[in-house]
Amino acid sequence: MCYADRSGQFAATTEERPIVSEGRRAKAVAGATGPDPAVSDQGGDTAKHHHDLLALSRVSAAISGLHDLDAILRIGLDNVLNIMNGTVGGIMLLDETSQMLFYRVHHGLSDKYVEEMRIRPGEGIAGKVVQSNRSVLLEDISSDPDAARVDLVTLEGLKAFISVPLRAKDNVLGVMNVASHTPHRFTKDDVNLLHSIGDQLGIAIEQALLNERLRKARERMRKLARQNLVAEEEERRRIARELHDETSQALSGIALQLEALIEVSTASGNQDAEFIAGLKKVQSLTVQVHREVSRIISNLHPALLDTLGLVAAVRQYAKSRLQPQDINVTVDVKGTEMRLPPDVEAALFRVVQGLIGNIAEHSKAKNASILLVYKPDELMLSVSDDGQGFDIYQVTDVEESGRGRGLFSIRERVGFLGGTSRVESKIGAGTTAWASIPIGQDIGYGKDPDTGN
Ligand SMILES: Nc1ncnc2c1ncn2[C@@H]1O[C@H](COP(=O)(O)OP(=O)(O)OP(=O)(O)O)[C@@H](O)[C@H]1O
Ligand SMILES: [Mg+2]
């Protein structure tokens, strides 16, 4: 067996089985690192150098701009086989969790071979390449004592074999194997070329693995955020229900009892005026607290949302929030309102609630208008005001103070519903926010549009 590191230094692991002579070794070094003035065949080396550069740039061009790992591996392997006139090969990657090497793409290998050839670093030829970070060139892998699963190798009829590390910096990510059904098929020049291509592929693979990890982390975050929103909504609903069933009922009972007591006391004429005035005060306080609790319940989860739906709940909330501030508000509906799944209606209500809250808190508007347009497959809503407006480019992130959180969560909620949202504002001329979500049959609300998860 013969190992070569990136500098072209081949190292025989078993001295008695070197497969290239010293003279040919020098030529292999030149092939990998550029023309060597010590080598006499200048014309031949230049042609070889040219060929290798072309091959490298071909692989580089083929994988450049690709972000998908499988596409990079597939196209990388196809190009390598093409360059080497080979028909058998594959790329094995080291799985981070299991720490096993397995074939991610392959060509000319049987399903059984690919399925069963799973090895640890240090095991077999590929495992040794990963561990030593050195390439291996074999005349005949089926008779090599280091080969893993010789049964599979023999069954597959593999003979000449090259395995090169795929690495990014010092990190070995896997190996690229090229094999042949005939012995003595490859040269050290082939190994050197493959080694260079492996380095190039390694960087692209690392980039793609990072992208894949980032995409998965983002997906996890999205899922978590979505679950948080759903859990928050459920918790609000539960607290609202409990406040309604227990506290609110008790308060209205107390208020009624007090009213009856006042009536009886007044009618009997036995109680003094001070006592009756005191009762009236307690009764009016109870009514006030009851009203406040009802307001809190409605904020937590408006009962109208469950009974009459989104439009009624929006109408009630807009009036109760804006009219006390002398902001005139209209709520219009185009098309026929249709009931949507409770989670969707709740999410849309929160969106409108956030926008109405912004009008109440920041706009200094005189008028506000809300429009809901129901189409067969889309619900579009807009919320506008004629207030002071703001510079939307100054609200690009969630600040420490919490400023920006409202608009951010509106965008997220609409995104979870598979929709899009947009805000436009002009200083002195008011603000309008739009949101549009798909409705109708078979909508996988809350699923990632890219992955469907
Ligand atoms: N309709 C509006 N009119 C004027 N300014 C607005 C309007 N809507 C938003 N803004 C501005 O955009 C900022 C960000 O709004 P956002 O809803 O994201 O956060 P917030 O309202 O400050 O905090 P939160 O919504 O968490 O209570 C607001 O602080 C305000 O300056
Ligand atoms: Mg806000």
C-alpha cells in the first residue's frame, strides 16, 4: 500500500509492497505541484500540467454556485469519473453523529455494496485515508490485507483502487474513491490529480454542510417559534376561560347580590343613608372590576373570535381600542367571510391587534381603516391610518426596549401562515400595513414553504 500526502510525498505503509519506483515518484510530485525543472520530459510535464489544470477548472466550474450538498457530490463525482475515464466510484462522508463513513453518492457500485460498506475511521482503506489524511493507490484492492469487507469487494469485482481524502483545512470530511475492474489501472499522477480535486471538493462540501446545518438550525428555530406562538395562544385561551368561568361569574354574582341588597335596604327604610351609600359604592366598584376583568379576558382571547369569527372580533377590538382616543375607525369586508381554523383566526387576530395597537400608541391619527378581502384562495387584509407616519428603515430589528418586536412578530405570524406582509409609511402622511395569506383547501398552515415540514 502506498500513501501520499498533499505535497506528493508517498509513504509506503508496508515497505515490502511499494507500488511505484523512486524514479516515477519524482514525476508524480511534479504532476501535483507544477513543473519540476529536474524532470527531463519538459514537454510531457507541461502537457500533463495543462491537462490537470483543465480538469481542476472543469470540476471547479461544475460545482461553483451549487449550494446543495447532494448536487455538489453528484456533479463532482460525475466530473471526476469523466476526467479519469472511469465508470466506478463514489464519495463517502463521515457522519457526525455515528462517526461512520458511508457512501453518499456512487456510480457503478451495487446497492448491496453501497448499503453494507459502512466503516469507521481507521478501518479498511477509506477509513485509513480519513485517519491518516493521505491518499491510497492500490494495484488490486481485492488482494490487499487492509481492505475492509473483502467479500463485498470481491463480489463487486473491484481491482485497482484510489482513495483520496476530502478535506477542508485540516478537517477530513470523507473520501472520494475511484475504482476499476482491472488491476494496475491507475498511476500516481491520477492520485495527485484526484487529490487536488478532492481538496477543491472538500471546501465546497464543507460550505454545503455548513449551509445544511444552518438551514436545519433555522428550521428548528422556526418550528420552536411557531410552537411558542401556538402554546402562548393556548395559554391565553385557558386563562381567559378560567377568568370568565370563575372570576367574572363571581363578580357579576356579587354585583347582582349587592344590587338586591341595596333595593331591599332602601325599600325597608330600616337602614341609614350612610350604609346604603356604602353599599352602592361597593356595588359600583364591583361593576367596575367586572368590566376590567371582561376587558382583560377580551384582550387575552376575545370570545367573539370563537363564536362569530375574525371580522366580528376585529370590529369589536378596533372600536374598543381606537374610539376612546377619538380615532374614527371603519372596518370593511369585501367578499364573503369564511371561517378559518381557530389557530389561523387567532394568529390573524393578533396581527390586526398589533397593528391597531400601533395606531393607538404611535400614530396620532384621526382616522383608521381596516379592510378584509376574502377571495376563494386568499385573504388579504390592510390596516391604514392617517397619522404621523414613521421611517420604516429605522425599524429593522428588535431593539432592547422591545421596539420593533410588534412588527417582527406580525411578519413571523403571517409567514407561519404561508403568507406575506408589508408595511409602508410616510412621515406626516400615515401608515398602511398589508398582509395576505392563502386560504381554502389543503393549506398546510405553519409548514415551512421550502421543506413542507
Ligand atoms: N401606525 C404607526 N404610526 C406611527 N409609528 C408607528 C406605527 N406603527 C409602528 N410605528 C413605529 O414603529 C415602531 C415599531 O413598532 P412595533 O409594533 O414593532 O414596536 P412597538 O409598538 O414599539 O412595541 P410593541 O409592539 O412590542 O408594543 C414603533 O415604536 C413606532 O415608532
Ligand atoms: Mg407595536
